[in-house]
Amino acid sequence: MKKNWFYLFMLMAITVMPLTSCDKEDEPTPNEENLHDPTSDADQTPVTGFDALEWLQSNLAVIDENGNVARRIYGTPLDASQPSVLSIPVDNLEGAKATFLNWIAPGKEATEVEGGYDYNLTDADGNAQGSVSFRAVTNEDNVIARMTVAAGTDLKQVSEVNFINNDVWPENAKVQRYYSGRTYKIKAEDYTWNYIRTPKSRSMPIGGGPSAYDITIRVDAPKRDLEFMCIQGNGNGQEAILVWLCPDEYDIYKSGRIETTRHPLANLYLEQDVYKKLPSVVEAQKVLNFYNANNETWSGFLKEMDYRGHHWSASSGILSWNYATCNAEFILNSYNASTKKIKCLDLDDPVGKICDVACDSSNDYRYMHIRVFPPATN
């Protein structure tokens, strides 16, 4: 992470559009305590507890602010009249069990019972959130197992999941094969944050200091065909994991009184609810698991994308501090309004981690996109 005086002054000057993330008293001030050493994680707190309902939801579907499905992760509604009934192709009962157990949040447990499992969902503090059950099915053609959501469980857009025999899976619903080390073009948001300066007085000469302007924040999010790297293929029963990283390069573009950046302060990810469209903690954990087990392979992927001109590796050198984050820390879509903390995936060290970041952090963060696809169907 880096020292960034410009954004600190910009935030102090905002009067037209107050930031949604922090109160005025919480905004960072440019004093020596807020200057950041790229090797320091002083503004981060390791995550030790997980929300089981959020974890399960994120394994199945990403839900937008209106409660609609923004993007499916696992499961396909084969019957249009029952959109909350999802189906997943599997080879056998063991494959169905493995898929279900992979949806259990870290630190949580499903209780094995006759014919399957019962999973009581609890939040990070252990408070009950409902339950789901998994059972083998023996009296229905082509249905190998089923996950049922208990009444009162707020799992959105999912009422049950059927695990279907792969041999009868519909041809038009087959899952594409992805290969590790290959790149794929996928449409996703390419975010930029624009700091628009408006003089407080028409008679004020151009070139006045930050306090002479009103500052408005505008986030642009055009969808582009971005080049994703497949870090794990979906052959042999594995999930495919594809990633795209926000480039860590010189990114302050000036045009008149507008200055634009691609990796701002952590709290600016709350502007226009940008964070809600970023990877879930579940998706980040899948990337983290791969990263921790395959450091050299991950580094090779970054070097390949650097060679292609995408600047995925963290910039280095003192001269980069003013123009890049010099880190591999990526904001996620989990924000706690009561604690004013937002989660990030930290891949700076050989052993990565998921952390909570203080909303009033004076450090810049990058973002990434992650796409997870089920095992390919034959």
C-alpha cells in the first residue's frame, strides 16, 4: 500500500457529495500517523469468523440490491416455472456429497445423519440463521441427491438444489471446459473513480488549493471484454477459477478539473455500491486456497499477464508510491456498516489472508474480478 497525499486532501475538501462510508470526523487527515508503509498492514484485522448463510449464498448465486440474481455460481434452474429450484450435474452420490460439503463455511460443521447431512447455519458470532439438509434420493429417476432449505432460512433465490445424473444432463445446459493457464475474454466492470473539482467562487483564480474547491465523486463502470486468466481448470471434477486483476500502474489521469484513478482509498469502494459487485468472500477464499498452495504458479500467471501489458504484479520502488498501490490487496463485497470495516484479500506475502480493513484507512486498494464455474460436463 502507499502514501497518497492527493486523495487525503480531496476527501477533506468534499462538500457537494458526502461519502457514504465514513462520517466527517472519520475522514483521514494528512498527518504523519496516517502515512503508510507498503510493508505495513496496520489498518487490517485478520478475519477469524465466517457467516454460514452468506457463505452458502455466495456459493450458489450473487444477489443484487433488489434481491434478484446478478450472477449464478452453482446450479441451473431447469424449469422456468420454478426459478428457485436449482440443478447441478454430478457423476454419483459421492460427487454430490463432495459438492455440498464444499459449501460449508470455515469453522462450521454439518452433522452426518442417516442418508445425508443436516447443516445448522450460524453467523460469525454463532447466532442461528436457519438450516439446510442434504439427503440421498433413491426413489426419483435421475435425481441422485437433494439439498432442501428449511422454512425461515433467508437463502435468497434458492429453495432446493437437485443433484442430477450427469448422463441425462440437458445438452443446452452443459458447463464449458476451462483450461488452466489459458486466458478467456469475459464481460465485467472496469471501474474508475473521478474526482471532479468545482471552484467555490467564480472569481477564484485557477490553481487554488484543495480547500478552494467542492469535490464530487463519480464512479464510471463500463462493462468491457476483460482478459481473465484461468488459474484452475474444471476437468477431473474440479471447479474452474478465473481471475482478472486491476492493473497496478500509473493511474492518475488529469483532464481540466477532473482527476481519475483506478485504485482509490478503501472507503471509496462504497461510492455507488461498487463493493457489492466485487468478489464474495467465498470466491476470494477459493483464490486464496490456490494462491497459498501454488505461489510459484501464481507468480508465473502474473508475469504472463505483465508480459501481455496488463500490469498485474504489484509495482515496486519508491517512485511508484505516488502512482500505484505497490500491493496485491483487493477489496471484496463484504462491508459491515456498524464497525465500518470492509473485507479485502491480501496476497502480499507467501501466505495470503482475508482481512477486515478500517473504513477510515488512508491507504489505496485494488480490486479484482473472480469467476468460478462448476466441473465441466462430459
